[in-house]
Amino acid sequence: MHSLCPSIYGQELVKAGLVLALFGGCQKFSDDANKIPLRGDPHILVVGDPGLGKSQLLQALGNVAPRGVYVCGNTTTTAGLTVTLHKDGGTGDYALEAGALVLGDQGICCIDEFDKMRQQHQALLEAMEQQSISIAKAGFVCSLPARTAIVAAANPVGGHYNKGKTVAENIKMSSPLLSRFDLVFILLDEANEERDKMLSEHVMSLHASSARRRSAALANAA
């Protein structure tokens, strides 16, 4: 747990949740005769004030995962998340182009700036619950697997989390989408003299150790 993004001080509970997403879960089936597959991978949402290291945690998780995809919500379209149908101009044949959720099949898809992509939220409902993406366009009807755990990070409206409002109100998210997240972490930037002191010492020690490594490398090169 402490090996995941060691540059971020604290946040042990959040890191523990990210490690759970990293290991994933087991696919289950319904007890009836149909044996409908049930989602086993956990979806995690990290909501908090800016500057608390949410993006760094997601990038570290995407780099550690054997099959991880990292995207930023403010530069991602619905087709970039799911799948699009592309027509070749020369031959006229159609081809499917996989998006981030399909590319992250049996892995992890990290979505940063989740609050900046409200128009794409509806496209995530099927992928997060059924773990598949269906497309019906130009005579093509198919379904692609998207068995991925979604780890999203979002900033609250106004740049500061309001404790008097619910999570859905703070990030303007619909209840059906919010219900699909198994773990929701709320990070608050509160004034704490002791914690701020330990945080500053942690940052200074990181820079000091980096400077020592550079000096040692220069000495060995000389």
C-alpha cells in the first residue's frame, strides 16, 4: 500500500482502496437458471479539493497496473471512452475503433477530471454495470467487452467541497451513475498545523534525496 505513489504523503485509506481496484474482483453469476454474469470489479471515485494529489494517484495506479489506461475527462469524447464506427474512405468498409474502456478490458481505466465530462456520463452507465459496450449503427449491432474497473477523480463545484451538500450535489452527478461506484473517498483540505508540518517535511525529504542521488550520479560519472 505504501509503495503506491510514495511521493503523496498519507492518504492510506485511499491507497488501500486503489490497491483493491488494482487486484480486482471475481466475476459472479446469478443464482437463477439464466446464470447472468454479475460485475465483480470495484469502481472507485475520489472527490476532493484541488491540490491533494488525486491526479498523481491515478497516474501511479495506471502505471502500476499490468493493463491500465489513463485518460483526462476534459479532453475525452464519448467515442474516445466507448467505441466508434469508422468507414474507410478507399474501400468503404466499416471498422470498429476501441475506446479507453474497451482497451482497458480486464484491467483498470483511470479517468481524471471526471466532473468535466458530464456529457459522457450517460455512456458510462452500461459499461460500469454490465461491463460491456453495445453499438448499433450503420447496420452493425454488436457488443464489446469492457470488463474494467473504473477509478475516477473529480473536483467539487466551486473548487471547495461543501460539507452541507451531498456528494452528488458537490460534483453535479446523477444518482444512477453515483450508485455504480462501490467506494467513494472524500478528501478535504483542512488546516492542521501538525499535519502540514509533517507534509512539508515529507516534501523536503523527497527533494533532498533527489538532490543526493543527482550528486552521487555526477560523482560516479566524473
